[in-house]
Amino acid sequence: MSSTQTSSKAAPTLVPNGQSTHGDWSDNFFKNGCYIFKGLVPKEEATEYCLELVAIAPERKGLSCVRDLLNLAPAGSKDGHLVLTIGFSALFEEYFEENGVRPRFNNELEWFKQRGCTEIKVEAEPGDLVLWDSRTIHHVARNESEQIRSVIYVCMTPRDLPSQEDLDLETNIFKKFEAATHWPHCNIWRQGKAQMNGERDPSERDEPLEKPVVTDQILRLAGIKPYHE
């Protein structure tokens, strides 16, 4: 049998004080590597839960980012899919000027509904593209069917917003087939290579098995090539 050389430094452990048994759920967790908590949240609450969010800080003024959703599977009236609040983005700045910045929305949708905002659930077919102002509050409706939701989320901003330094960073990330944070023109952080135990995973590749066909349009969408060229 072959052996793998390991570091002499002991790895940190999550088992307190080296105990082997605890007399609770954690015994099964450490034995099997997993554990399922049944009924941790009441079913009535879990099925009604949704996280409503806006993908932009209130300090930003005006349209700064467009969010996109490319639909890959049927999304009908009973399927779990995107819900948008129409008219929300136009009132975004007014709301925070009147109410101040709060940690999170807490039933404040009523403020927007009183000013004419309405929710719509997006119904879409494979290949449909949905665009929305990042100031628009949105969430995903509860699924009432067996349809699995399959989408690609995209985030776009004008190419003239990022600095040349950020454009150079994005170009480098693109050419190395890496990923970065989703905000396209600022606060860009590269994903880097997958790691194990603080070192690069030996199975991590520098290039995909199937390389994409890089066209001028792809380079423009990636912010590498100006649209006027």
C-alpha cells in the first residue's frame, strides 16, 4: 500500500475536548458525516418563507446595474420562479430619503404598495431573458409543482464605469478561465483556485476541458473589447 506524506502539524478539530460521544444528534453526525433535523422550522413558516432583496446599496444613486436572468427551463404559474415588484426602482431613492437606511426591509413593502407598486411573477420559457433594475426588490416564489428551476443569473453595467485597473483585472481573470464577484465594475475579487488543506487542489485545472469559442461579442460582453470597435 502506498502512503501519502502529511504535515506533522495537527489539523484543527471541531470535536470538543476530544470527546467521542455526546449523547445527542452530534453522535450520528460524527458517525455518518451528516444529520437531518426534522421539523426544525414549522412547515407553515418554511413553505411561506421568501427572502426579498435589492442587489444594491442605498448610497448608490440612479441606475447603476442591470440584473439578468436567462431562463433554461419552463417556468409557469405553479413553478418556483422570479417575482419582481413593478415601480419599486423609481421610488428607491425616495424611500431611503424619507425613512433612512435600515439593516433590512421588515414589512416595508406596504410603503411601496401604497404608491402603486405591484408584484408580478415571471412566467418564462427556455431561452427567455429577463432584465431588471438592480434597485428592484425581488425574490423567488414558492414552487407548487415538480418542475426544477434552472436559470443563469447575469449582472451587467456599462463598460465606462470600471477603472482601467479593474478592466485589466477582469481581462486577466477572463483569460485564466477564472471567476470573480458578480458586481461587474467595482469591488472585484477573483475566485482563485480550489484548495485543500491550504494548498491548491491537485485536481484543479488551469483550463476547462472544452474551451469556449471566444468571439468579438463575447469579448464585448466580458468588458474586454469596446463596443465601438
